[in-house]
Amino acid sequence: MKNLRLLFLLSLILISCNDEVIVNNDYYLQVPESASEPHIGDHIEDISVAKWFNNHTAAITLTYDASIGNISRTMLAVDAVIERDMIMDLEMVTAKYSEPENAHYLDFIRDEMIPKGIGFFGHGHEHINHDELGYKDAYNSFSLCYELMSNWGLNPVTYAYPHARGYKGTTQLAVKRAGFIAARGYTLDEDEFLICPNEKTEPENWFYLPCVGMAKEYEYWVQSNTELTPHLQRAVDNTAWIMLMYHSVGMPEVSGYYDLDEFETDLETIKSMDFWCDHMDNITLYIYEKNSFYYLTEYMGVSGDKTRYRITFGDGFAEEIYSQPLTINLSFKDDYKFSTLEMNPSAESGRLYSIENNKVSINVIPDETTYDIFLY
């Protein structure tokens, strides 16, 4: 009887929201058993993944809750980011671009914005508080948003809740089941600003990632670069990911106003610090892939002056979504004095690498590709 009661309680937990449990394994592959205890080889001391891409100390995402074509002055902040060769994400409320008079903006987004480093996060089919809808209506909005973004070639990965909501567990579950793998939430608690600080390898909640609200008119948000800088420094000091949320940059008459000069100063401050500045999508994918990373090595012998290994880098995920390169750090034993690493085929960061102090870093998509590694 006790076991039956436990099974009944478990079934109530699993069958939430009056809907069947959806387990989507479409984007996960079988990890080889031999990957659990890899043999590195006699020459290689260690193979590991850097915490952040290109061995940066910390990571940052700039999110701007504004849309292309809504207000022409949206481009004030966008242009400031592009001029500095930086990266920022904007919202994608799909109902807007479903209207015939706005469809032409999609070409501008694909052809002009994305190649210049402007990304787009899902923001619902309508810009509404999805907590008020209930699970099924929220799911319908999220899934339609995801479907349209996919159809438009925008490759949806992450989401951000309109109106800084998404508090309810059922809302977060609906986002997950719609296909998004992470979602930006909101917090006023400065102790929660940092994602994956220090030794933490995963956010507290993938579907309610904290962010720092930026607005001059709200005294409980960060109002200026002077207020922001200590938070940026704390992110670097704690090797963390920090996400900023802007509204109405350079538009004093619009709700959520933030001064354009302060925004440009924020950008300069970020550039002066050791941040990996990238899309919410890419940083999310990096963390997922890093946490599932494995490698397989095989020593192939020596030919002439070249020592050859065959190495496979993988993460168990299918590359349709999980195609963010990881920074792989290799170190070699002191007994061997290699100066060059050559890869065939070439990795994302190239074919030839200089080995300095018996160490080298390469950027590789962990898609189960096998590389011939030559050391000499």
C-alpha cells in the first residue's frame, strides 16, 4: 500500500498542467561508454574546456527589449553596438512580423542585423504577461513564436518573458515544452545578478535566468554607468555570466528610458574588461555543451618528426541546435617539447597552432568529429 501511494504521488508530479509529459530526445545522442574514462595518451597532460569562450574571465549578454521597425530610434542603441563590433539581442514578438505590412522587416533582420551581431530572442507571439494566461494558452503563444522563428530562419534557442514576468512554474514549463532551452527572467536582488559564479557550472534555473534591469527612470533599477560598473567588476571577479536588460535607449519620453550617453559608456566599460560578450543563445549553448563534453583519444604513432593522435570531441547533442564552438585547452607533459599542433580537418579556429609553455587552446564544435592531431 505504501508503495502504491508513492507511485500515485509521483504520477501527480509527472502529469502536471493536465497534460501529458513530453520527453524530447530529438536533440540528444548516445554518448559512447568509452568516453567515461578517456585515455589521454603518453604525451598529453590534460584536455579540458575553458569556463568561457576564448578563455575570457567572464561572460556578458546585452538584451534590448525593443523591436526592429517599431520605433526608428531603436537603431540608436543598435548602431552604437555595431560601431563597436559588439553583440546585442533584441526581442522577437512574432505577431508583429506576421502582419503583411511588417513582413519586409524580416529581410532586414536576416540580411543586415544578424550578420552584424544583432541577435533575436523569443518574446512570445504577443507582448503580454503569459503568467495570466494559464499553461495551455501560454504554451500556444510560446510554441507559435518558436515555430514562426524557425520558419523565418531565425533559429530560436532562448526566450525572454515580456513584462519581466514568467514567475509561475507552469509558464516556465510551457516555454520549455515549446522548444526553447532557456529563458531570461528578472530579479531585483543584487545577490542574484551573477549566473554560474566561481565553481558553479549551471544556472539555478535555466527557465528563469536573472538579469540586471537598466533604466534611468526606475530608482530600483540600475540607472547609470556609475551604478553598473561595480556589478560588472563583481562578475569578472567571480568569473560569472551577467545579463543586462535595456529598454528605450535614448528615448526619454518612452517607458524604461535609459540615457544614450550612459549606454555608450556602458559599452566602453564592457570592452575594457575581460568579458566574452555574446548572444544569450551562444552562452547558453556553451554551458550546455561544456557540461556534457567528452573526448576520445587514440595514439597513432610517430611519422618522421610528427607525433600523431586521433581525437574525437563530443557532447552527445545533435548539432542542429548545439553548434556553439567550445574552447578546448590542451597541455602536454614536460618531457616533450612540442612547438606546433596541426589539425586535420581544420577546427573552427584554424589548422595550425603554436604551442607555448606546453599549452595550446583550440575552438571546436563538439559534434563528434574525429580529428588527426599532429604534434611537432
